[in-house]
Amino acid sequence: MRRCGNGWKRWKRNGKSDGKCPGRTVWRPGGTWDLGMKKIGFVCPWFGWNIPGGAEAELRGLVTHLAESGLTCEVLTTCVREFHADWGKAAYRPGTVTERGIVIRRFVPDTRDREAFRNAFTKILAGELPLTDQEEAAYLAGSVNSKALYDYMDTHRQEYALYVFLPYLFGTTANGVAVAPEKSVVIPCLHEENYIRLRYFGERFSKVRGMAFLADAERAVAESAFDLSKVEKAVLGAGVDTEFTADGARFREKYGIGEHFLLYAGRKSRGKNVYTLLYCFERYLAEHPDSDLKLVLIGGGEIILPDSLDGRVLELGFVDAQDKYDAYAAADLLVQPSRMESFSIVIMESWLCGRPVLVHGDCAVTKEFAVRSGGGLYFEDYFEFAAAVEYLTTHPAESAAMGESGRAFVLEHFSWDAIVRKYTEFFQRLAGE
């Protein structure tokens, strides 16, 4: 069993340690933070403590850790439950609640023209761009919106030092930043995709106060799509929970896995490029008939497996957090085949458990992380996939060294202590100028 975090650390209060809390660090700005008692409002399409999604998880962590550091943070959101729910239907009562010490204000979502939205959405996916002005307006009006939310933001703008929006794709961001662009900060969580070519995003984002990115590659994509010449920009990263343990032997015993295996963790969908992974794995087994290698899939979604992979792919669906960490530790390597990631928590977690990763070379962000950290390899076709898998599964010492390099990279750049410090300083600079 290995501990994946920093071990014993001291709890810091106002820049000093009181020595009371083991296992974590919280960076506190002390006397350097002065916004006249104003709040930071985090604006998002939906919010819940257990709903799926990378941006959703990042928001929960960021709000929680910033609040623990002493900042006054609120969540401003709609009554929509989550991404897969009806975007025009309220699942919560509108109003204000306090949960886990965080004030959450929920507002009734607007009604939607589903057909107009669907028509525009279909054209965007097919790359039939540019859309007409009417089609763009229909797409954004048919997204998640709340006039009640925007009215509240306008009426109470003097109470907030900044409004922070994420992710970029939804109406709550695209329309929300227009309420008070001078105090709007966007954490876009974007990657190269057709949506970023909509004129509406470019027009609104060129006027915001600031934009924070999770990686250098994400910033490059944003600057290629939008005019950000007058926007304060910073690459700040995303926070990763580092204080957990992982036991590969426990995972193998629980699920009866004795062979070498590749691990995929995440939603099983075409958008995550999982079928490319299946194709490469199937061909690899055909060309290596003596291999005992298996593929373990954890996460939601459905996938159609070819008959040739019967008995070689183990689908576990959703597993609890401990089983997930144990799976990382047990795997030969984690494969992240997605071409469209603005961060990727799963590769960070794999590194924290000491295991290397294999990412897709067409994803600028995950490729950047693999190269910078020395924590893995990347592939762009089957032959590169096969060569990487062969190397990482037959060179255990080198694989372990890659995993350790990745772990050091995460602890240096993406521990919550580092993230809280960077975001606090960025917000302070924006609100103070």
C-alpha cells in the first residue's frame, strides 16, 4: 500500500502554522487579501456535490478550498440538476441554501426552444460553420440560461469583487459575462472544437476582466480562437486531491485480476475516443497472441465490445473512489485516448499512484502534461500505441520511474495548496486593479 499525497503537513492560519491538522495544507492569504469584505461569485449552469463531470468536480474543489483558505465564496447557479437532465426543468427549489459551509443560490432556468437549439447544435457538430446570427442566437438561447440569475447578478453586483464563470460552453457563461464584464473572470475548460468558433463567444470573451487556463496548451487554443488582447490571462492549473492511499494488491484480489492490464477511467463514449482504444487493443492482441494483457474499464456510459475481446475486457462501471485509486496502482498503465481534454484528473491520479500514462498525441493538453512531466508517452496511430504498450509493460523499472516523475509533477503544480495560492493571487490582482 502506498500513500499518494504529501504526508504530514501543517495547517496554516493567516500565514502561520498552528500544527493542528495532519495530512493537508491550506494556503491562507492573511493580511494580503483586501477586497472590502466583498464576495466571489462562482457562476455555473448546475451545481451538486456528487454530479459527474470534470468541470463540475473542479468547481467543487476550488470553491471548497478557497473558502477554507478564508475567502468568501458563493455559488450562483440554476435549479437544473446536471448535464444529462432537462436544461429547462427545475430539479431544486429556487432560493438560497448553505451546504458544507458554502452559500448556494439557485435560480429558475429559462424555457427553451428545443427544436431551434437542436438544429443549430447539429450544424455545429457537423462543422457547418459559420452559423447565421439567428442560428447562433438560437443555440445560446436554447442552452442553460436564467434571467432570474442574471437579474440577481446585476442588482447585487456591488456585493461581489468578481464573478467567476465555468465552463465556457453554456449560456450561463456566454450570457452571464455580459452582466458585468469588468468584473468577470472565465475559467473556460476548453479545447479545440467547433463550438469555440461561434462569434458570440469571441465577442463576449474579448471584454471580460480575466481568463484562467488549466494548461499552456489550453491558453494557446483560446488565443487562436478569441481576441484576448485586452484580457488579463494566467495559466493556473486545476487542483487535485493528493491525500489518499492506493493498494494494487487489494484491487486484484477484490476483482480477481491476476494478469497485466491497461486501465481506462472515464466516461465510455465516442467523444472520449474509447473506440480507438478498443480498436488498438483488439489489434494488439491479434498481433501478440501469447500476451495475457487485459483491459479494465471503469466509469459510466455504454460501449459495444467486439466478440474477439470477450474475456479480455473487464467493464466495472462506476466504482467507489478507493477502488479507483487501487485500480490505478494495480494497472501497468493508464490509457487516456481522448483528443478533447482541457485538463484530465485521471492522468493526475494515475501519477499520484505511481503509474505511467499513455495519452493521445492529438490532445494538446494531455500531450503537454506527459512531455513536461516525463510521466508517460503519447500515440497518434496503432503502431505508436503498440510500441508504447510493449515498452511500458516490459520495462517495469522505467515505467515506475515515469510514474514517479508524474507524481512529482502533480505535487509541485496541482496540489490544492499550490492552486489556492495561485488563484488567490490572480483574483486579488484582478479585483485590485
